[in-house]
Amino acid sequence: MPTVTRCTLRFYDGLNDFLPPETRGRTFAFELYGTPSVKDTIEAAGVPHTEVDFILVDGHPVDFTALLQGGERIAVYPMFTQLDIAGFEQLLPAPPDIYRFVLDVHLGRLARYLRLAGFDTLYSNTYTDPEIVEIAQHDERIVLTRDTGLLKHGAVTRGYWLRNTAPRTQLTEVVERFELHPHFTPFSRCMMCNGLVRATDLAEVRNRIPPRVAQHFDRFSVCNDCNRVYWPGSHYAKLAALLKEYAAGIDTPHTELS
Ligand SMILES: [Zn+2]
């Protein structure tokens, strides 16, 4: 029979979102077989490694590979905690130079919002988990998902578990978690396919838009990938206002979605 390793766990702040109510905000006993790593233990308790920035075992900082012998007190912290950990090695990777995302299935509306804000966002409702992991690894993309199992995959280094199901609230979560406000480039991407859009004039698009639109607008955008035409129709003001809620003072170019 493998030996049972007993320890106590305490998760802080937003990491409690992953726990059943009875263990939130308090120290609780936990058991695993053998000599598990801290990472295995934390993930067995329900918290993906992509949410963990700092771990103390019996008061000492450790990384994910530390092995448990039994009897340890483990304290686990997310990013943005009040704890002063200056000078200690943090476990989450440094922010990427460019924020790119790959989204799990059923997150199509969030994908469109992120593209609207200008973020390179891959999404398909046919992606399998292995495909998402592969894309994230290959392109150094941040995985956004409602599935904690996907974030426990060892090859996923940057990810975030969406707490909410409403797309607008999800956008707020992602913007706050990754401090995206300064990185908005509104209306620079096609909401439908993620391609970059370029400005153009009426002459190029006249044959591809309704006559009514040709009469009322003279500036347009075209997607470099799918050729979709955008113009500053009634939808534009609504979308621009939405973006300004997240990044006040951002400059929303004139040309936009209809
Ligand atoms: Zn497109």
C-alpha cells in the first residue's frame, strides 16, 4: 500500500474560488498518496497552477517541484496579493511582450470582445483540449477557459479560469487579471476572424456594400484575411462606448463595425 501523505492547505484571495465552500478562507487537512509535489497537491485540491504565484511550505518559499513528506503547512497565494513578497521568486511567468489569447469552446462572444479591443485572439467552437494546449504552447498564447482541467495541463504556462459566464463580465475579468488597459488597440482587428483590418475608401468597397451605406459613409475598413467590410454604422457608438468603459481615454478610430 502506498503511504498516505497528510498536510494542511490554506489558499488565499481568489484561489478560494476553486474550493468547495467548507474549505474557503481557512486551513484544512489534505491527503495524497506517496510523496507528491506541491504542484500535484495544489491541483488535486482543485486549483490550477496557472493561478498560483507564490507558495510557502512551513513558512519558506518553494517552487512547484518541492516534494512533500507529510505534516507540512502549505500556504498558497495568487497574483496581486497584499502579502509583501518582494525579493522572493514568484511562480507566475512575467507578463508577455504581446498579449495573445486562445479561447476554449463556448467563449465566442468573449473572443469577439477581445478582438474588438485589438487583441490577437484565436477561437473555434471545434477546438479540442489538446489543440488548445498545442496552440498555446506554439504561439505563447494565454489560455482562457471555464474548464479548470485544461489549466492543469503541464504545458500550459499562462492561463486564466473565467469565474463568470456572462461575456461582458468575462471581459472585465480578463482586462483586470492581465492589466490589459494600456494595450488596447480598438477596432484594429476583425471581430469575426481575428484578421487585421486596414482603412480604405468608398471606391474599393462600393460594390460590396448596400447602396444606402455607400450614400452615408465615406470611410471604411476591410479585413485583410476575410475581406469583410466595416463602416461606422449604428453599432459603432455602442461598441466604442463599451471599450471606453474599460480604458477611459482610449482613442477609438472613426471607422468601425456596422
Ligand atoms: Zn476577417
